[in-house]
Amino acid sequence: MNILISGGSGFLGSAFSKEIISRYENKKEQIKITWLTRDKSQQHPADVNMMTYDELATSDKSFDVIINLAGAGIADSRWSDERKEQLMASRVKPTESLLEFIARSRVKPKLMLSGSAIGWYGTQGDTPLTERSDYETDFSHKLCDEWEKLALKAADYGVPVAIVRTGVVMHPEGGMIGKLLLPFKFGVGGQLADGKQIMSWISREDWVGAAIFIIQKHLAETSEKQVTPNNELKTTNDTPAVVYNLTAPNPVTNHKFTKAMGAWLHRPTIFTLPEFLLKLMFGEMSTLLIDGQKVLPEALLEAGYEFKYTDIQQALEEQST
């Protein structure tokens, strides 16, 4: 199985690549991973191939699966108008390159798995949200929605699409936890605002496991259309497209998360960053910290995926060993 990944060197793409290569190591079917990159000299594992976007534009290679993860971190800096444009472009341009490749490919991929985020649902507090739920319009929704709509155009060329709306990914090597490790280790980590906001999280191991599960599930199905009605998306033809929430089944409050971090690192968590200070520090982006989302993985559970980590304390402790 040949897999092409945009954003392959990132926090999720690199872990996915390592795990799926390991799983197929002693099987008859071989796995070949190719990362799309702007710079071919970028450091990468020996068992991963590299391809530039310029090479993709003229390549006649075929891939069984395309995974579209490229995109600048939404929480990396304040949302100025310039930053918003960067966030959109960092998702749109790689996706457009993939669509151009798909359009002229003689042998079409069997699946395009495309990234998104639970930000698609917008700010809805503690309302339970599944793949069937509607959205509230804000910048996070607009960003995710534009990315999803573009990725769904792969179905116009007969390529099935699976959209994965990802929650806060937990692992000490990066993401949110990587950014919080230092202040918590120094004992100055603490609750955000009133701590009641819901955080929908997923361990990185389960994100990788769920992505592999979705790919294998799709490839194992016959050519006959087989989709879960509750997570089906509309396309311009009969090519199937589905969406999955990649979140653990047990969202937690910020207060519980803070206590779990403190217990894991054996540090106090007595500090609180008040709401007004968060808004002053982060501007519009503070909504990611103050306003919660209770997003549930209904479609993933119905499909039969079994989570390794449903307890946030366990996820922090066991993934760090």
C-alpha cells in the first residue's frame, strides 16, 4: 500500500508513519510512505520517501491513500488578519496541489483522508456534539469549513473522502501538552478562567490508531457504497464521503485537565489565569481557551473502534513512559 502524506513530518503525520510501518513490517503487504515537502533535504526516517510539491505537479506515480494534514497551528499565535490569511493558505494550497494531482492521475487513490478540527462546530459550550450536529459560525468554523469543502472536491474525481475532525491531541512530545510542560513543571501551571469549559481531547496513540482503523475499514469494503448514514457528507456524485470526530469518548473540564497534569508531573496547580487576562493576552484566539466544546466520537464508536485511552490521567502517564 502506497500512502502519500502532506504534513507527514508533523506531530501527527510522523507518529502515523512510524506506527503503520511497524504494523505492516512482518506482513505480506508492504507499506510505502511518501511525505510531501517544500524542502527535500528535510530530516526524515530512512524508510520514508520524500517528494516536493513541484515533483508532485509532474509525477505519474499512483498512491492507494492520500492523507492531507498540512496546516499551520491554529493556536501558535494571535489571530491578526495576516495570521488568519496564513492559517487559511497553509491548508488551502497543499489541498489544491493534491486535488490537481488527483485530477490528472490515471489510477485514482482509493481514499483521501483529510484533516480538520472540532473547531468546525464553533463555540457551543457543554452541548454534546456528534457528526450530525450543526455549527456556530466563528473563525474556527470558517477555517475548518473551507478546508473540508475543498477536500471534498476529491469526490468529484471518484475518490472517496474521510474527513477527520480532531480534538486536542495529548502526547508529551508536542501539541498542547508539549507547550504546557515547562510551566507545569515549574509549578506555575494552572486553571484557565473558571475551569468549567469542556475540553474534547484524544491521545496521540488513539488518533493514529483511529486513522489507521478508518483507512483499513474503507479499503476492506467492497466497491458497493457502504457508509454510516449518521456521518455521511454530501458530494456531487455517488462517491462516498464521511466525517469522523477524532476525540475520546470522555471529554473533561479544564479544571479536571489541570489537576490531571499536576498529578502526572507531581506539581501544584494553584494558579488561575482569569478570563480578562486571557482575552488581553490572546485576543480573539482566547476563545480556544475560554469556550469549551463537548465533541463526541459517535461515528467512530459505531464503526467499532476501541479506544486505548478514555481516561485523561492514564493517557498522560502511560504515553510518557
